[in-house]
Amino acid sequence: MTNTVLQLRAKGAVTIPAELRQKYALSEGDVFTLVDVGDGSFLLVPKVSVVPKLVAEMEALREEAGLTLDDLLEGLTEERQRLFEERYGVTK
């Protein structure tokens, strides 16, 4: 655990040390949640969007499998029909 002294600046701004920004891949515009844990203590937690991470993982899996977007879309209609029948027990 690292202890760092921060100074509250105009309009409530604080600067997170470069070492921590690099360590946790934080950059300008990132959003945080400030949690008041009481007794004057706060937690500053990065609010990470999982969507970009999931997109990157899906893209890596697609490339690893050697598939194109057209390959994935090719059987979409049939797959939707199969899932519909499986879920509702009804054939269109």
C-alpha cells in the first residue's frame, strides 16, 4: 500500500501521482466513484467500463479462430431461429 499526500486545489481538483496513473493505466477523462467511508476517510475507485474490454476479448477470439465478421453473421438467422424454438418451444 502506498501513502501519498495530495493537495486539494481550486474547484476540488486533486492530482493522482504519475506513478499510480501509470500503474493502473489511468488517463485524463477517466471516471471515478468517490466513496465516503466515514470518519473523514474516502475511497477513490476507478469506474471501469467493461464494454471496451469485452469487445477487445471478442475480437481476439474471432481473430484466433480465423473468422471474419461475415463468417459470424452468415448463420445469424438460423441461430436466432434455433434459440427462439429452444426458448419458446415454437417453430415459426
